[in-house]
Amino acid sequence: TASAITGPKSSAARTAPGQEVPLVIEARAVEKHFGTFHALRGVNLSVRQGEVVVIIGPSGSGKSTFIRTLNALDPHDGGTITVDGIPLQGARNLDAIRREVGMVFQSFNLFPHLSVLDNITLAPTRVRRASKAEAERRGLELLRRVGIEEQAHKYPAQLSGGQQQRVAIARALAMDPKIMLFDEPTSALDPEMIKEVLDVMKELARSGMTMLVVTHEMGFAREVADRILFFDQGNIVEDTTPEAFYTNPQHERARQFLGKIL
Ligand code: ADP
Ligand code: MG
């Protein structure tokens, strides 16, 4: 697509004209089976550094399965995946990949018995071997970035859903990932909390983060996405700009889908 050639519109760290923007995700002919069910059917995708890619499609089309294969939460069983130059094969590169790729889920998945700040400092102190003081300094900085520094010493259950999701984003950022994956990050939120989470994601996109976001939030997609991928039955059937997708989807299934969500 044009955006893949010229580089992302969202990236603050845009490279000079003609300069190659590196590929950070390369998926080639990716397959995934669950028993006899064929969940991913030869998925191909290249994502350049700083691109913001929104993934939409019907329930059960493989969106979650695909992004989970990108940080090996679910191992793929055919084809190849390379993340920031690291081939994702078997168990060998799992730790390296998971340091590169942060993930935010629909259901927050915070540790309920840890304070907000401890949720954020856990991985940096254990995996990155940061000192407690350094991890806390950085944790508070990230909480300020997502707008909830004053909640640092509360427990997740004392926070609203929107606040918990912002903690989950800060926790993922604490590992300094190169890529952030979001799987329907606002689907479990009450309507009044969706905006505060999307605003944090927009800021992240503008800062140049490479992001893959499964979401049906069209406003977000139109404002910050460089590309829209439409999944259907285990494959990407449309890969285009938000403008082209929302005004003139090429694929019949995409037309039907838009008819339902708009
Ligand atoms: P989406 O996120 O697009 O709604 P998923 O990637 O979650 O879809 O699922 C794709 C298909 O794979 C669905 O039919 C789902 O039932 C199946 N599936 C996903 N995870 C598993 C699993 N762990 N075991 C068996 N089937 C699964
Ligand atoms: Mg899903």
C-alpha cells in the first residue's frame, strides 16, 4: 500500500523522503489450527516501524488468534513470523519476542493482589532486572503519561474499568516494547470510559509507537490508523487505508460487516 512505501502518517519519528522505514513485523503464510479447526489460513502481513494498523472483522475470523501468534501467546503451526528481525520459532526466542511486544487485552488482566505501581514494576524488576527505585520512578512517569499518577498505591479493584485499562497500557509500556498489540481494548468498558483509553492510545500512536489494534472504534481508526486490515475466515481479505475502507470497501464481506456496525 502507499502508506507502507512512504512510511506512516502517525509516526512522530518520520524518516526523510526516500529513506527506508524498517519492517518490524513480517508474517508469511501463517497457519494456525485448533484441532481440526483451521483458524489462520496463510496470513501475510508486513508492518513498518511506526505504523498504526487497525484490524477489524467478524467474530471468529481469527483476529485475536493472529495477534496472539505475533508474541507467541499462541504458537503458529505453519509459515514464518519475524518480529524486529527475530524469527519466532519454537520456544527459543520467546523471552526476546515478549520484551519487544507489549499486549493489552479486553479484560485488563491486572494482578488483583498487587498495587497499581507494583503491577507496573513487576516485569521490569524481574525480567529486565531494573532496580526497584528505578522501576518505580519510571512507573510513576508512565502513570502520569496515562493520566492516573494519583492512583499508584490503590489496588486494581478500586479503579474504574477505564483506569484499569490505562494501568494495563502503562504496564505494557514499562518493558519498553517496540510494538504494542491491543485486542479490543475498549470492548469491556462503559461508554463514558472508552474515550479516556482511546485518547491514551492516540497519544501513543502520535509518539511513533508501532501498533496493531483490534477494534471496531471507527473514529479511532479514521483518526490514527495508517491501514485497516479486514479479517474474514482466517485471512486478511482487505488491506487498505481507513478512507478507502470506510468509503468503498472492495470485499463483499467487508461491505456486509460495515453495514452492521455503522
Ligand atoms: P476473533 O478474535 O476474530 O473473534 P478468534 O481468533 O478468537 O476470533 O477465533 C478464531 C476461531 O478460532 C474461532 O472460531 C474460535 O472459536 C477458534 N479458537 C480460538 N481459540 C481457540 C482455542 N484455544 N481452541 C479452539 N478453538 C479456538
Ligand atoms: Mg477476538
